[in-house]
Amino acid sequence: MNDQMYWVALSRFQKFGATTLIRLSKHFPTMRDAFDASALDLVDAGVDPKIASRFLQERLHIDPEHEWDQLIRHGVSLLTISDKEYPALLKEIQNPPALLFYRGELSDTSQKHVAVVGSRKATPYGIRVTEDLIGTLARYGVVIVSGMAYGIDAAAHQAAIDSQGATIAVLANGLDEESIYPSRHRTLASKILASGGLLLSEFPIGTPPLKHHFPFRNRIIAGLCHGTLVVEAAKKSGSLITAQSALESNRDVYAVPGLIHAPLSEGPHELIKQGATPVTSVQDILGYEASTDIETKEVFQPTNNEEQKIYRVLSAIPLHIDEIIRKTELPPSTTSSTLTILEMKGGAAHEGGKFYTRAA
């Protein structure tokens, strides 16, 4: 416990990244020795002379006991890369975090972990696909890992919770309540903890969500998991950075196809071109592990001729109402009113822009 206190104190010096902290832990008998070391000893450990000199100046303002008391006060626990509970998969990546701050229950490392990432401005299609896939994966016992951002991330966490599954939110900020980001998702963070899930970060208490923190966060999301699923993403996005981190760590990458003209389909389609596995069902992720013993929702049954005609032409691919009218040969007013009824019954989903899909 005393040594963990000094791991935290050393992490407060921002010039000491994960690589340096790990190097210090291997060079000095204890992290307290590292914290109290002279500039010369730090240089011998591989620290740049200017950084060593600056640390000695800033060390005067770092109180290890205060740092530890802060963790206790906020209910935050700590793992170092030297601890046996440290996730084995994460230790395999090129630049593993030296410290992991966490709140909640550590997940069972024997379970399959899947990262889920995607656009913060997800479409109704993306949200529904996420809910369907992740809800089923969670019921199979897959641990769902994401970043608690708006859009796909939040939908993935919520779907896991609703399916009574396990979920981990990896954050780019401190784990104290005031630092949780986005602030609107503090309620979601509470739900994750209440469901037996986990909040995780390599950043100490009080750290704000600075822009350059997110790529570091993304490597942890990918590193914790056996595979990463990208649902919707622009061609240049943080989701693709996460997918790239997964590839660099020799992990599986999955992508959900979308409409070829949709901007948020560009990222997944590019990944598929590069060899990512296209996903249309959980079998594409679980393979032989997926069976029919998971409870599935009741299939919608049309109750009249109009509903039957429209339901028959709908599929998972969004279809414009004009095309539905052409294929069913129903009057526009009848088509519109019947689609509204199908939505209410759970047989159709409005994807925006007068596009509809089959919902059950």
C-alpha cells in the first residue's frame, strides 16, 4: 500500500509517462526510493537530465499522503502494472499504462472482452444496431468495453446494463465525480457501477478531459479486449484510432456495414476493405460459440393486409418511403399511416429522412 502511494505521487508529475514510471519501478527497489531519488540517480535510471531537474523542483509540491487520501475519499482503487490483478491482455500492448485507477468491480479476465466504438453523432440505425448486437453479446457473457462518450459508446454501455451484462467505461479524465466526462453521463456512470460494472482511467483524481488524453484512452479500450467493433465512424475519427490500436496489438477488428453514401459508413467500410470482419450478427463475432440457447425477442406478426405488404418489403437496409409505396402499390396516405402503426407495434423503425427498416 505504501509503495502504491508513491506510484500515485510520481504520476502527478506529468513528464513521467507510463514508460518512465515502469522504468523507475524496475530501477529502484521501491517507488518511494524513486520519489526521493537525487537528480543523478534519476538520470542513471534513464530520465532526461532536464526532466530530472524539473521533477526535483515540482516534487516539493507533491504530497504522497494527500494523494492517497484523495483516492480513499473518492472511492477510487489502484492497480499498478506490477500487480497480479493487472489485466494480462492490456500488459501485452506496446505502451501499457503503468497505473490504472478504478471504481467498481474488476471484470473476470477469463471472459471474452469486446470493445465497442463509434460516432458521437450516431444515427438511429447505428443506435439500433448497437442495442441489438451488444444486448445479445452481453447475454452471452461478453464484457462490453467502451468510452462512455455520446452516441455509440453510451448505447453500448446501456445495452449491456439492460441485458444484465458486464460493462467497462474507460475514461480520459480522473474518476472523481467532478471530473467525469461528459458531465451529462454521470448518471450513466452511476448505472454502470450499480450494475456491477467498472470505471477505469490511467489519469489521477482531478484530471480534466484534455484533448490529447483521448488517444491514450483509446489504446486502453482496445488493449483490454480480444476484439474491437466499430459501428459508425467518419473516415477520420477516434474510433479508427482505437481500431488501429487493436490491429497493432494483433487483436480482431469488426465493422458494421452501412449505407454506401452515408458519411458515417466510410470508417467501417474502409476497415472492411483493410480486412476487418463485417458484422451483421453476433455469430460474426462469437463464431461457433454463438448458439440458439439465448432468449430472443418475439418476432413481430402483421395483423392486416397493409401491414403484411409493408413488413414484407422492409429489411435491415433502410428503404425510402417512396420505394415502399412503389413496391407495395399502396396509396401514399395508407403507407404513411401504416408505417406509423408498425413503428408503434415494434415492427418498423424510422431511420430519419423518410427511410425505414424492419425492427423485429
